[in-house]
Amino acid sequence: MFLPLFFDISGGELLVILLFALLFFGSKGIPGVARTLGRTMRQLRDATAEVQREIQRGADEVKKGYEEQKQAFRIEPPANAVPQQPTPPAAAAPPVPEPPAPPADAPAPAPEQA
């Protein structure tokens, strides 16, 4: 038989504690003590649940404020805006073509005199 150990208390130690509680509180007082202990544990559980709910509410409010600020600072393009195509990078200038060579039987141009 498995007896769960609470706070590393063995079966013998648990028996001594229960005997002490019976002697100290009496057979009629133990149900009242157990009831009070149960109410205290319930109140403690309710209080921790309330603290967790408050923390969650605070986190939700912070998240909501963040989302509102994010929407407020979003830059939207105007409704009639036309998306622009990206311009290609500047290419090297095309080479300048050389003038055609004169035919071989053409007379040579006269030298310019200054």
C-alpha cells in the first residue's frame, strides 16, 4: 500500500501528530478545526486566483494599448496612389559610335587654315 509522504513525514510521525491533535482539540473540536482549515485553504486559493486574474487583465490592457499605438503610427498610402515601379540601377553610358570612314576613292579634305 502506497502512503503519500507530505513534507517528508512518515506514517509513524503522522500518527503521532494526529494523536496530539486529538488530545489537544478533543474529539468534538477536530471537525471544527478541519472545517476552519478547509475554509482557510479555499480563501487562499480564491485569493491567488484573483491575483492571477488581475495580472492577466493588466497584461491584456498593455497589449491592447500597444496594438492601438501600433495602428496609430502606421503610415497608409493615399487611396488614389499608384504604386511605382522600381527604377533600374544606372547602367554605364553607351559607347559613342565613330563616324563612318570616307570611301577610298574620295578626295582628301583640304587642311584648314587659320
